[in-house]
Amino acid sequence: MSDYETFLLDGRPVRFERGQTILEAALAAGHYIPNLCHHPEFKPHGSCKLCTIKVNGRYGSACTVKAMPGQEVSSDTPELNGNRRVLLQMLFVEGSHFCPGCEKSGNCALQALAYDLEMLTPHYAHFYPSRPLDASHPDVLIDFNRCIMCELCVRASREVDGKNVFALAGRGVASHVVVNSPSGKLADTDFALTDKAAHICPVGAILPKRVGFAVPIGSRTYDVDAISTLAERRATEEA
Amino acid sequence: MFHVAPTTRKRKVRIATTSLSGCFGCHMSLLDIDERLLALAELVEFDRSPITDIKHCGPCDIAIVEGGVCNAENVHVLRELRANAKVLVALGACAVNGGLPAQRNHLDVGECLTRVYTHRSEGMKGSVPSDPELPLLLDKVHPINEVVRVDYFVPGCPPSGDAIWKYLTDLIDGRIPRLEHPMLRFD
């Protein structure tokens, strides 16, 4: 008997430590599973469903299902990637994701996943939301129209910054991120540019001011490397 | 220098192109294939297009549509292309998802026009243009797949000359066209 445990990911054995989720184990082993609301420093959220895999024939979120010996996991299949593409399309039409006019373009995880999964059209009818910008803070701008409700800012502000600046409000299709201040404005909180929450947004919703095009379009993170290539390389470097 | 399909082709592929609610940036990007234009000219001939200045489209193999649908004329042009083309390609961000013109979609079009044409500084007072020659604006800017069936989507603002060349030559040579990183871009 071997001294480590493995599960099968798309037919390849992946080693894991007890307590790791399938996503953590796969990423550490250099096997990319698409994910959006996941962040290695925070507890799993399991809301975006991009990391949906099949474990022993049943659907599960790779970020929440614990790795167990002998599991048969499929991830990179036409069926699952097709579902992921549909999830991305729905995220794109729910917000205002005009990439050519967004300063996050090229550093945006939503866009990078759409590249990686070859999403060529948003397909569905757009919502064209009309949520007011919050430019009240001297150092940070919020465009709520681009929010995908991954709750990373909520988690970062609560768990790392200890400030609880953000929260999710509303239910179902009316869910949205709000700012915890009497006026609802970011300027009336103790939010600071040095906060973790100021730099964690995977899309262009929370943007530090005055750095927009310091790195030109075309030279940005995901312009140079695909998001999957980057994740796999990171695993190799850490190993 | 460039790969060109064998010359056993019976006839040239007929292509129509148009810019609806776009900025002609995608057409400029088509010209960015540079000297490959000569290779393209061996393979295709153009029907209605800003390149030929033909006003109405006849039967053709491929229609390439830049820009979204923002007014009544766009609808007529798009439907004419769809009726005449075997394959219709949405080229660029505006055709694919409305693009930057669609940023007016959460606003009332009447208010937009009033603000643009009448709220001006002193001495510049104007009125909303109402010449019957002008095409009627739609209340929303639509991606073209909301008006006609679209066969292929090429995102990008604009798609690079290389991406357009790859896509066109795939189509013309009968391969399933495909764009991958780094040619697949939304900006």
C-alpha cells in the first residue's frame, strides 16, 4: 500500500492531504479546474458553480467537496465545460461587462475564464442594469454594474481587514452588494486603499483610482497567459 | 509566403460586409491583414461592402457584420444580408453584444437625445434632429443575434487582423473556424 492517498481527476491520479478539497488538491498538483469565487485564503463559498465537477457520477462543487481516496472525478469534459460556458454567459448578461471600456480588461478573471472556455457570445438577453457608481471614496471607485456577487470583498473585509464594509443584500435576482454605512457610500466607512478588500475583486467592480491604464491593454496578466496556464505554472513553481 | 488553398477552386467565395452601429474599426482591422489582402483577393470577391460601395447585397457565401443594431436602417440592412448570405458572421464586440453603443441601454433614449442636442451652453441651443431622411433610432442597441440568426461570432474591439485572417481562411477552406488564446480577446 502506498504512503499517500490519491483520487482520479480525468483519469490522472492526484495526490492530496486529508482535509483538502478537490479544487485545492487539483490546483496544488497543477491541474486547473475553472473557478471564480474561490480564493486560497478564504473559506470556500461555493456560489459561482464554475468549478462544478462530477464526483463518482454526481455533480459537486470542487471548492467544497473534500478529496477522498479513490474518488473518480471528471472536470475537463465537453459537458461540464459547456455548462461552465452557460454560467459565464449568464454572468455576462446580468451585469454591464463592456470589456473594451473597462479598465480591468486583461486582469479580469471573468473575462479570462471566458477566453479559456472559448465563450464567443453572451447569447442571452442582456439585463443592462442601472446601478449608480460610488465614486465617493478618495482612493477607490465601485461600479456595482460589474459585480458578480462572489462575495470576495465581503469576506476579505470581514475576515482580514476586520471592518465589515460590504454585505450582500436582497434575495434571488434582486441580490446585490451594499456598503455598510448610514449613507450607503464608501466614503462614510473606514475603508482604506491598503485593505485586502480593495484589491481582491476578480472583475472591474472595485477599482483603485489613478492606476487604471498604468499597465497598457495587451500587456496585462491574462493578455500574456491564459488563466489555466498561469495556475498550472504557479503550481509548478510552488512545488 | 502565405498558405493559399489549392487553385482547383471553381469560383471565388463571394463576401458581403457592412458596418451597422459600429465605428468601422473592425473594417480597419480587416485591412490590417496587410499584404495578405493580395492572397485574400485571390480567394474572394466582394459584394455589398464599404470596399466596393455596392449599396444592396445579392446572393453571397459569407456576410460579415460589424456593429450592433441601433436604428431602423440597421435592421433592414441586416435582414437583407441574412436573406442573401449562406453564412453570417458577427464581427467585433458591437455585433456580438452591442458593444460600447449599448452603454446607453439603461437610459431613456428620449432623455439621451434631449440632453445631447438641447442642453448646451448659451448660444448653442439646438433641437433633436427630426429630418425624415434620418433613420429612426431604436430605444435599445441590440446585438445582431437578437434580430437575425448568426452562424459565427468573432469577439474583440476590434478583433486583430491576425484573428480575422485566421477565421476567414478557416471558413473559406472549409475548416471549423476557431479562435484561442491569445487571439481570442474581448478588448
